Amino acid sequence: MTEAELRKRERMIARKYADRFPWEVPVWGLGNLLIWLSLWPLVFLNILPLWIAFPIACVNVMACFLPAHEAVHGMIARPGQKLRWLNELVGHLSLLPMAMPYRIQKLTHFEHHKHVNHPEHDPDITTQSRGPWHAIWQSFVQRQRGKGGVLRGYGYILEKIGRSDVLVDGALYQLTFFAALFALAWNGYAIEAALLWWAPRHIGIAYIQFFFSWAPHHPAVKRGRYDNAKFFKSRVGNIASMGMQYHLIHHLHPFIPLTDTPKAFRELRPILEARGCRFEGDLS
Amino acid sequence: MPIVEFFVRKTLHFMPILFGFLFFGPLFAQIMDGLGWKEPLGLSTLTLGLIVGGTWGILAFFRGSWIWARP
């Protein structure tokens, strides 16, 4: 196929997946939040043991990012559409277990898409690491205060694009998060606060950075449209790796819902092979 | 607004120390209580928790890292 034919065929296939209403995104985002919120009274009232609630809270934080990510790309509704309010509601609310402001996530994520793997302009380049264990270690090291904490690099990027105003969201989220932990701790619920929010948040952020950012981009050097991410077979499967086996599909066509990227990949595969994309492991 | 901004900036600046005392302090105390420790080192669990948590917070503040390693 010629270059023009490849491009046309790729667009035709991608468009097939663009018009579906992704009902699973609001259900997932809001349902996950409700489960996490319900853990608090269930634990406080001794209905659910803390040792069961803790892993559930970890899963809640791990799972809270993707619905917001879908909202960032207007998957539920784009600006001006009737359900745009729902799109933004899901974006804001689903990130609460992670104590991450949606506006910061949205603006910095668009910069990631514009400058994938760029050493200065990609806000997620901080996850660049030598290997999987180094990536996990780096996730904890990079969020230390010496580099500006969890939002390291994001402040720099927001200032660069003239949107340092949204850093206010970050400050308010942090103050609220810490104030909630302090209040719980001094009312006799420090262990509950640590195991329902503080520790799950740290574990969840490491998990999200590992699968969402490090794994699909490693070694995060190439910057071309078809090689800035790779297709890979995850040892833990596609669902447990946040659907990131097919992350390049998202970079190529960000309007395709996450749950449709495996199908889109299978249909697009001949084109992707012709484009010289990276494949690691058997994804058939 | 400048006063609010000043307050927010300073609060976040000193957050490791605040976190060490206000969260780790009672957290360590409640863990010791849960383990059934009575007056460890002759101190109340809260006092010891505040000493350990607060010291860690102060170290994290000056070191710029809770885990010693810095980026």
C-alpha cells in the first residue's frame, strides 16, 4: 500500500470506533468512587475488617485514573455536546481517591500527547527508567520533595503553557488531603486513614506510573508517531496492566475508548506492521 | 488574597514537618497501642510517636526526601 492508502485505511478503521457512547466510563469512574467512599463507614462501623478494606482501597486508587483519562479526551462528550457536564463530572470525581486535580491532569496530559518522550516538554518523562524495578523505585524517588513532589514536572509544564493558575487546584487538593489525614489521625483513626487513603494513594500512583507511563513508552526515547510507544504482552494481562498493551492505539487515535483499543489493534495490525511499530511478545 | 497565598505556600513548604507530627505521630502511637505496648521507653505511646514521626518529618524537610534517596 502507498503512504496515502495506509493513512486512509487507518483513518477508516479508527473512525469505526469513534462514535460509540462509552457507558462503561461513567459507571466505572463513579462506581469506583462510591466503593472507595463506602469503605470508610464500613470500616468505622466494624462491618468490614481493615485488612480487607486496604487492598480494595488500593484497587480503587489504581482504577480511578483511567475514567478521568477517558474524560480528559472527551470520550463521554466533547465540548458543546449535551452530556459534556457528565464528562467533566466523571473527570473531577473519579480522581478523588488519588487526590489529583482533574484540570492539572487534563492540561499536562495534552502536553504529553504533543511532546511524547521529549526530555523537556513531556511532563511524564520523569518515569523514564532502566527497567521495571528501577521504574517502581523511581516512582517513589521522583515524588520526593527534592523534585517538587508528586506533581514534579507538572508545575514547570503548566508555567510553560501559561496555565500556572491551575496550580491553585493542586495546592487546594493537597491542603484538603493532608487536613483530612490530620483530622482523622487526631480523632483516633490514623491507621484507618493510612490504610484507606495514604498508603493506597502511594501504591496506586506507583502502579499507574508503571503501567500507564513507563511500560508502554520504555525506553521513552523515540518520538515518532508510530514509535513513541509500543505494543507489548504484559505478564499480568491486559486488564491488570490498565489496558496499556495497546497504548499506541490511544496515541494514534485518542478518541477510541480504552475498552475498544484491543479490537482496533487487531484490525489495524497490518497497517501498524507496515508502519514499523514495535511489538514485544505475542499479542495475537 | 496575598495573605491566603502566603499562608498556603508556607503551609505546603513546612508540610513534611507538619505531616511528621500531625499524621505520623498519632499513627505510630495508635500502632503501638494496637500492639499492646505500654509506656515504651517510659513514655506514653503518643509522646514516642510524636518524637519518632516529628524527627522523621524534620529530616524529610531538610533532606528533601522521606526515603533518604533524592532524585
